[in-house]
Amino acid sequence: MEKLIINVPERKIALVKELLKELGVTIEQEKMDMEAYRKDLAQVSTWSEEDLKVFEENTRHFDSINPPKW
């Protein structure tokens, strides 16, 4: 037996599942590992106001650029 992972457009999921079941394919839903999810979520960092100042300064510099008109 071979495992196959496919990406299906939302509007076609029901049709694809129906066709695969007719062909005898077993469809498994992936189960979410909540412990791993919580661990990954705990690793998300936050940015300080000081970190964001760099982006604000760059935005001002970028907005001040006047490209030549052709």
C-alpha cells in the first residue's frame, strides 16, 4: 500500500473524496498533535517598540523617495 498526499481545491473536496472512496481508497484525516502545537506556540516571539522603530523609519525613507517621471 502506498500513501499519497494531494492538495485539492476547497470546492472539489467532496467530489474527490467520493471518487476515491468508490475506487476503494482509504481516506485518513491527519490528527493535530496538541502538545507539539503548544510547544511551537510558546516559541513565538514578540517585537518591542524599539524593534518596530526600524520599520517605521524605513517606511518614512521609502515614502520620501520621488521616482523620476518618464
